[in-house]
Amino acid sequence: MPTGANVHSSPAVAANAEGEEIEVLESTEVLPAAPEDQWKSLFDKYDPESSGFISTERFRDLLEAHGSELDPHKLEVLLALADGNADGKICYQDFVNLCTKPLCLFAQMLLFPQMSNKRSNSFRRAILQGSRQLKSSSLREEVGLGLSQRLVRHVAYETLPREVDRKWYFDSYTYCPPPWLILAITIAEMVVFVYYGLQLDRWVLQVSSPSFLKSPLPYHPQRRAQAWRYLSYIFMHAGIEHLGLNMAMQLLVGVPLEMVHGAARIGLIYLCGVLAGSLAVSVADMTAPVVGSSGGVYALVSAHLANVVMNWSGMKCQFKLFRMAMALVCMSVEFGRAVWLRFYPPAFPPCPNPSFVAHLGGVVVGLTLGVVVLQNYEQRLQEQSLFWIFFCVYALFVFCGIFWNIFAYSLLDVKLPPAP
């Protein structure tokens, strides 16, 4: 590429990534090249004055004509890869190079437009191989961005370890839909807390109020037959300090993750962490109630931190060591508060204070299922064998937890605290 060539910040920038710390996979599946004269005559058919060349704009028109449903981002990447020397013309060799990308990127994009929002492995490899021919600067070095664009760029560097993924996400993210799930859960938790704070006339250690556990939301071992309590307990918190720490971690980690991975994936991790937390308490701390969203929050935070550690060299977020240390400190403080509260003399014996085991259930979910969900950006979960392994293990745990709650309490003759 000539030194003076101008590289724009456009969807084609995904093709220009330098692929830091990325293993470029070579493919041996190459289409046989036709004789040069044959291809030149084909180009002459579309442009009689081409002399074996076709203009980039003419090539764009042909792509749009034969692939009307082709995603515009992929169209830009195709053009950038085809016009490797940025001279505005595509020759026989450029076209052959394009068609001999892994699994024939050209044919794949035209024949399978329904894959426009998900990059296949061959498409990813083609982008990385195309980056050898094109210059690029780091996404962080782009200037003239608006506030929303800077936010998206910040989120990309916070959550994605590969430059090619960061640039692709930066080009394709549209805030539609917005990160609504974590915000909705947080707002609901705040509304419920304020409601019970006014009703109980208590904002600190609400759990010490005699009416706290009478709510239909907390999990209580005497009410374990009410299945919704295994999930609804996240809307009740022991006090404002409990709610504040959970909200801080939930928003700072959950919202960026949802912006990148979507509400479905983040909701799956959060929900699995919440359910694992209440079931873990019913198995390991059978007489204690549960309140707070720590199960879901710890699942998200632990999955994110594990992803950062596993991709340490590729993560380019600022002050990542300091930020990781602060996240661990916040988690430790909140967990320490929960342990202290559990063994603190209860206000209404023999009912103990809420359990801390839900935190551990969330961490286990985050380090297993959560890591797999966050590890492969844009790759469908159903295509990942490791996801199905962890998901089946999690389903087995839920199945065993249900049977435990049905039979173990009576078989072990557990003495439960009175119903609230």
C-alpha cells in the first residue's frame, strides 16, 4: 500500500486490524485459479475498457446486484480485501486472491447472507490474512470521535482481547437495542429497597426487622416449595450497604458486558448465577434464608475477571491490574460483610441471618459457564462443545438440587426455623 494512502475509520477498518496476539490460521482449501486470459475476458465483459481491470465502484455494484442481502459491513470488508493496493482498481490477481481466502470468503458471503451478523471462523481468518496487505492504526488512536463513539471504544477495550474484534464491534454497534437488562434489574432492586425501607422504617440492616422475611420475595427454607423465591430473592437486600456494593459491581461490569455480548448471553449468566446461589444455600446452609443479588453479580464479575486473566496480554484496558485489584477488594468486602452477618447473633432466634453461600454459587457459575459464554465473541453458543458440557453439568446440579429440596430435609430430619 502506498505510504500516502488514506485509511478511513469505516466498516472496512475491521479488515485492517493488525491482529495483536492472534494466531492466524492458514487454510489449505483453495479454489483452482482459472487462466488469466479467461478472467480478463470476464472483466472485459462487464467493463470493455477495463484492459483486464475493473473499478472498485463497478465491483461494488456487482456485489450489490448479486448479493442484495449482503451485510454492508461485510461488503466494505470485501472491497478492502479485494483492492489490496488501494489503487481503485481490481485486477485478475486481486480477484483470485479474494476467492482463495479460507473456505472461499467471497462465495460464503454471497451465498449465506443470513450469516451477516455473525462472523464464521473462515471469515475471521480472511480478515486477519487481509490485514497483512493493509495498514492500520490502533482503534485507540482514532480521533474526532463523539461521546457515544468514545464510550463504545472504551467498552471495546474493557471487554474484548483482540484488536480485530474491537474494531468490528466499534463499527457495528448501534445502541439498538440498548443495554436494558442490567439497568432494568438494578432499577427494580432500587424500587423494592425504597419500598421496604419506607414500610419498615429502616435503611440499614433491614433484615433485623420482624417484617422483613414476611415479604413474598426472599428465599426461606420453610417456603422453599414456592419456586419463585429461588429467583425473586435478588430484589431484597439486607441494607443499603448491601444494595450499594451489589449495584456498583452490577453496573460497572454488567452494562459493558451486555453492550458487547447482548442481553441474552448476560441474562443467561446472571440467571444461572442467581439460581445456583439459592440452590447452593438450600444444600449447604439448609436452615438459612437468602437475600440479595450477589449470586448473579458474582457470576458476571468472576466470569469477566477470569476472561481478563486468560487473555491478559491481549486486554488493552487502562490500569487493568489496578482495576482488577479494586474489583477483588469490592468482592472481598461484600463477601466479608455477608459472612459476618451470617454468624452475627440473629435478631429473631432461632431464625439465622441470611446465608453467604449464594456468593460462592455465583462464583462457580462465573468461572465455568460464564467464562465459556464470554470467551468467544459473536460465535454462536450452540456451536461450542465446551458450552454444552458446562451447561449439562449445571443442569445436572439444578436437577439434583431440586431432588435435594424435595427429599433431603425430611430424610435428614433438619430442624428448620419457624416460618416468617
